[in-house]
Amino acid sequence: MIKVTYYGQSCVEFDFHGTKVLLDPFISSNGLAKDIDVDSIRPDFIFLSHCHGDHVADLTRIQKDSDATVAAIVETADWARTQGIPENKLLEFNFGGTLELPFGKVKMVYALHTNSTPEGLYAGVAAGFVFFVGGRKFYFAGDTALTMEMKLLGDLDLDWAFLPIGGHYTMDVDDAIKAAQFINCKKICGIHYNTFAPISIDMDDAKGKFATANLDLFLPKIGESLTL
């Protein structure tokens, strides 16, 4: 069974047949996620789309507790080293690269977004990931604007896509609908919305717009799990 749990902002945890893969751990600093017990989250892998604070705030805490392996684009991996992530627990790769892991394959794909450390230092660029697990495919876009490069994913026959919908710093709802059409995926889970004022959305309006476009938008509650 494959399922995903939403922890708020862009933090999701996939359970790929028993292997847990956490993305962009930002929980304890998110007021909307105050009921989540961060110390109970024990992933096998942690993927970082970039190292803005609202994506990495709980990285070291969760990695230390779980001994998870951390995977990221080169510059973000460099920053993770400075945070004490052991070298033997780091996987750095880059656009077009594919990791062969026990649960399947993960390919790094383009994202249009800036990337800096919580300390304000330049850290390269952001990225997205496509997970290939037992014949199924899941796209985690991370923080990104709408890009023509998304059309390169259109022939993958994606099962699910996790797209930012909050606007202001990333795509908004309307651009996420275009993105879903570019990547040819009908099942969309929204991320990066409602955490703070600039990215607040009308959830009913968003669902209505997706439905009009013949797309399914899923907006799970924080802590809720979906079977994929």
C-alpha cells in the first residue's frame, strides 16, 4: 500500500510499502501544525526541494532521531552538511539525475524558485522530484512557478502530483491548473498554502476551479493521510 500524510505547508511523508520518505520538514514552527508530534516522525529518507526555512526547519531534529538519509540538490546538500548531517547520510544529485533506492527511483526535475539558507546565504536553485515506485509515478513540485519545462513530464503518465497553490511565492491556483494540464495529471494534492497571510486561499473556490477543469484537487487536513 502507498499512502501520504500531510504535515502542513509543503511537508508530506510518503509511505512506499513500508519505506517512509519525508519531504521539506517544516512542522514545529508552523502554528497550524501545533498538534503534530514531530518526535514521532521517523522517516527512512528525507528529501529537500530547497533550503528556505519553511522547508527545512525540522531537518536536523528529525534526521537525528530517525537516522534518515537526506537527499537534495548539491548546494542544499552542502548546507545540510553544515548543519551536522553525517556524510554517510547525505545523497547529493542534480537536475536530470536519478537515484536508485530500495523503494524505487527518484529523478530530480526543474523548479523555478530561488534558494537561500535560513541564514540568508545563496544556495543555488530549487528542485522538484518524480518518484517511480512499483510502476506508479508521483511528482512533488516543491516551490515553483509555472514553467514550460513541466510539459516534459506530460508523457510519464503520472498518478499523482503535489503542486503549490498558494501564490505570492509560488504558483497560485490558476497556474497550478495549467501545470496539471502540462503534466497530464488529474489527481492533484495542494501544498504551500494557508500557512501565513500572503499564501492564504479560498479552499472551496480552489476546489471548484479544479473541478471545472476536470481535475481532482485534494486538500487534506494537517495530519491526515491519503491512500494513493
